[in-house]
Amino acid sequence: MTNNLLDRFCRYVRVHTTADENSTTYPSTPSQLELGRMLADELRAMALRDAAQDKYGIVLATIPATVQHAAPCVAWIAHVDTSPETTGLNVKPQIHANYDGRDIVLPGDPSKVLRTADNPELLALKGKTIITTDGTTLLGADDKAGVAVIMEAAAHLAAHPEIPHGPIRVCFTCDEEIGRGVDHVDLKQLGAHVAYTLDGSGAGEIDGETFSADLATVTITGVNIHPSIGKGRMVNAIRLAGLFLDRLPRTCLSPETTEGREGFLHPYVIEGGVAQVKIKVLLRDFDTAKLAERPDVLRAVAKTVTAEFPRAAVDVAVTKQYRNMADGLKKEPRALKFAEEAMRRAGLEPKLTIVRGGTDGSRFTELGLPTPNLSTGEHNPHSPLEWTCLEEMQTAVRVLVELAKVWGAAR
Ligand SMILES: [Zn+2]
């Protein structure tokens, strides 16, 4: 069986592009440049003449418009790096054609089993082509499924100039997994009116809402002195940190007790000693106005601690992280409407979904480029149990082509 999309996908996942949080270079790992070079070469081979990789490793190319009127420019975005949570070195994609609906034992590590009981979506794809890892690495469908889908859709449009569409910008970014995906994308140079990230799970979903997010740093300052003479003098910041954490809401407003549209406060890093302790707390809510009230909860708890220990100080500092994509999508409602239309034309019933997290699209949208996220066949990302489905990727290609047509008819 020859299949361009499958070949592409397997070719891209074999390139080791694991991002490295501890690196100070951009991109964080040089092999991301290697995949970018490969993609730029392949885009030029499709006669997308301006395809190039910039000094940050970001690949940009243009599919010129085939309509005569000035249709809005649409960008398709995917990231070439993979998560550092599981190695992406020597990925050996396993192709399960005509999948039989049973549990899949991964051959490189038979202790790793993809169970249908844990993956109900898998059962629904009986008879399709499933691609897994061999159990020793992640697959990298997050986000090389997106990369392959965009490349395949670009090749299709380049080969079919009779398909009416406006200008399309192809954009491959680096280091999304370590939160640096947007850092070096020049939105002016991208020149798009609207964008879509191809980095979503399954098929037929449109992520149009994300959390709004801030980070609070709670600094508890005590009084340190040698324990031998500590009586009546020492104020141990570690004990106060314990009190502080204990007094935070636990039965609500925590990731352990919330779901759907509920927000939370999530202490996730603590460090320090007797003199001082810092606690980092993630603040998350879909409602940006509500998010702004979350630090009050921390400050109220801080007050109870300093009331009891007046010689201690508790400071709460808040830095902004990202904002709910829905806030920025309001300015271009067609971004979601046209994606729904394209999915219907591709034979899917679109589902608008919310993300309990952020995407590169939340930052792009906040910067003024409306960027929803579309399904591209990802499952179990960041894990050796990661898998994808060829037919879901094929569907995503059809959605992109239809989306190009829908925007091509607009002004
Ligand atoms: Zn991703």
C-alpha cells in the first residue's frame, strides 16, 4: 500500500525533535532545525517557491490565491517539536492496518499495552489504520500529525489550482511543548487574517476556548536563627508554608475537585528554607474576570497566617500567563463559524470544545490573530501509549481543503 500521508507522517516522526526545557538556544534542540529543513525542501518541491526556514527554525511558505478577489489570508500552524516527557529518539512507528479491535501489545516493550478499555475511541476505529509506537518512545503525532496534515493539504492545493481559495500561509513552529512556540513568530511577516493550529485530538473537534491563566508566587518570609537559641525568636517559614497550604480551599477550586468550566488554584512548586519559602500557584479560570479575583483568596489566607505570626511576612505577586481564546475570537466570529462549515462539508458533525489549558492559539489570539485549534487525530500525547489514526488525519486534510474554499469565498 502506498499512501503519501502515511509516508509523510512516518518520515517526520523518525526525526528526533524532543524539546529541551533546560536549553537556552532557539530552537532548544538542533534536530528541530533538521525537520524544518526537510519540510522547507518538500514545500519548495511542491512549487511553493518562497518556502524558507528563518534563523529561529520557523518554516514559512505561501500557497498563492487562486481566486481573483482579495480573500482573507489564512494561516495553518503546527509545531515540529515533541514533548520532553517521553523520549522521541528512534521512534519506530507501528502500522496496524485494518485494526482488529483488540488490545495492542507494543512490541518493543510488551509491558506497554494499548487497552481498548482505557481507549474507547480505539474501539470505534475498528477496521481503520492505527499507528502506534513500539512502546519505547512517544509517537510524536503531537504534533507531527498536524505537520503531515498541513503538508498533505498544501500538496493537494498546489497540485489542484482549479480549487478556489485565497492566500494560505503555512507555518511550522518550534518549542511549543516548552511554552516557547509563539516567541519568534513575526505576526506581521505571517500576514494572516485568521489562523488555525492543527494540534487537536480525534476528529471533528474545534477548540475555541481555553483557560485564562495567571501565575501567583507566594513568598513567606520568616525569621531564621540558630535552633539552639530559637526559643521565642525563630519564625520558621516552612511551618508557615504548611499552614498556608492547609488553609487553601481543597474541596473546591482545586484541579482534584473541578472539571468542565470550573477554575482552580493549584500550588505546584514549593522551595525554600527556614528563612524563606516560595510557593508557586497556578491560577486558572475560563472567566477572565473571575481569574482576577483568585489572588484575593491567596491574600485572605496570607492574612490569617500573618495575624497569627506578626513577625512573618507573606507576599502574593501575580504575573499574567495567557488569556481565554474565546475573548479574542469575538472579534472574528467567522474563525469558528467557517471551521464548523468546513467540517460539515467534510462529512463531520463539528463539536466546539473547551481546553482546560492553553494552546499556542491562545497566545496568537491574544496577540490579535484569531487562532482556534482543530482535530488532527492525536491520542494519548506525550506518552509511549500515544497513537493516531490515518483516516482521522485524512479527514483533517479534507477539512483544511474545505476550510480554504470557505475562506476563499469570503472577503
Ligand atoms: Zn501539540
